[in-house]
Amino acid sequence: MKFENPLAALLPHRPALLVGNGINRFGAAPGTNSWEALLTALARQHLNPQHEGVPAGVSPTEFFDVLELALHRPPGAPRSTGHKALQAQFCELMGQWQPLPHHGHIMRWAQQAQAPVLTTNFEHSLAQAAGCTLQRSGPQRQAFTAFYPWGRCFAPGPVADPLQAFAIWHVHGMAHYRQSVRLGLSHYMGAVQRVRGWLTQAGNRLYKPQHMASWPGAHTWLQVFFHKPLLCFGLGLGENEVFLRWLFIERARYFQRFPERAQPAWFVHVQGSGDLTPGKALFLQGVGVQPVAVAGHEQVYAAEVWQCAAPHAARG
């Protein structure tokens, strides 16, 4: 069957969705639903009222660390001026974001197809669009930390197996647990350190053949990332996405070790927009992610795209 839209041709594979902030920017008023705009607002509040945005030569993640350093709590100062307060302020600024129509039809497709959804977004627009509530994945005895609530998701009910159920997972943290929000480069490096231990530590680690279902990440979004096809859209995947890029490298290494577990991945970009630089294309090729060009953002978010692959087509 011939598809005019290459993204629509991928949906019958029932991939997990990896969604970035582009889903919030499409159809929104100019200058709204922007992480950079939120950082600029915080900089104007705490650094310079005339601040014009994240300047060239520094990434948004590094800019957050610089902002946090400027607000570093001196000895004896109240906790409200410290690092966690900055994350809380960021989440409060996002509190006014609301789901748009395309949030709804994309989540309806995912729910009908029982496709997991991973998002780098912090706010809960996707969960609101799907009518989901905060749920636990895995056994009750599983350890929990609000800094890394990776076993928590938004879903219609408890999730027994992340690979087989529709649920919305927040890769970089969620506003519900403000301590979990990964904004700075130091945050990314901490997340890398945590995952690295799960991949390689003695005992139940992913790189031991028998532990695919029992490693520490088996009931988290990491199980989806390493074991499902991934359809990435609304995501820049730029050089500053240190944590996510490192995960794609580890995913490729994992598939080299266990080729029978290999899964495809696709990166959707708008043709001619500059989203796919030569360096990014080289990186994607190296980690086994196939670029997919579409004519415009409407070919990603239009209702007709997600209505073309009903669940019965996905079962074939």
C-alpha cells in the first residue's frame, strides 16, 4: 500500500512514541509553550530584567546551570532561594500550558494501539489529553525516589508490563515531582550515572542475557526505550541533549550485543527546515535511527495522520 505521508506508513508497526516539546509548540501562539522563553523569564527575574534569551555559545542546559550558580544559596540562607526552588519556578511557569487538539488524537491512537509514550516534556498535557492519572509500574516493594520517579507513569490504571500497555512516561522528569525535573547539564550527567549502574552493575543488569525482564529498569520507561521500536517527533535531539543521545548510543551497543533484540527507530523531521544537520544525520546513522522527512509539521500532527492506522491494521 502506498502512503503519501511517510509517518503514516510507520504507525502500523505500533512503535512507542518519543515526543518532544514540538507537540506543544505546534498550533500554539508564537512565543508560547517554549522552554527557552521560560528560561528567559527566570533570567529576567533573577539576573537581568533586560535579558534577551539564551545567547549563542551556551546550550539551554548549560544556561540553567549558570542561572542556578548565580542563585546558589549562601550559608544560612533559606532553602527557598536554592536549586530546587528554581525547578519549582520553572514548573509553575508551565502550569498554564494546556493540551491542544492534536494532543488528543495522538494519545487516542496510542491508547487504541496500546503503544507506550515517552516524552521529554515536564508538564502533563499528554496525560490531561488522555484522561490518565499517576500510576505505579511494577511491584509495590520496588524502591521509589522523587528525584528519579522512573517507575511512575500516567495511565488509565496500574501498568504490569511497560512493553505491553499504553502509558505516558516522562524521560526528563515530571512537574508532579518537581525534584525530578532535569534541566541542567549536571542533571543530565546524574541521570547518566544512574542508568549506567543499572546497565553494567553486578547482579541483575541489562547486559546479562537472562535479565531482560528483571534488571532494575524493567518496570520503568527504560524498558520501553531499549526494547520497543521508537518513533521520535517534536524532538530536536540536538548536541545539548546529552542524556538522550547517550541512551541512543547505549541502545545501539545493546543491540550489537544482542542482535535478536534489535528494534528500529525513526526520527521525523521537516524537509528543508534545517532540523537534520550533517552531524545529526551522522549520529543518527551511527546509532541505528532512520531519518524520516515530512513536508511540514501538519504532516506530523494532523488528525488524519493518526486516524489512518487503526488498531486492526496494527495487529497484522
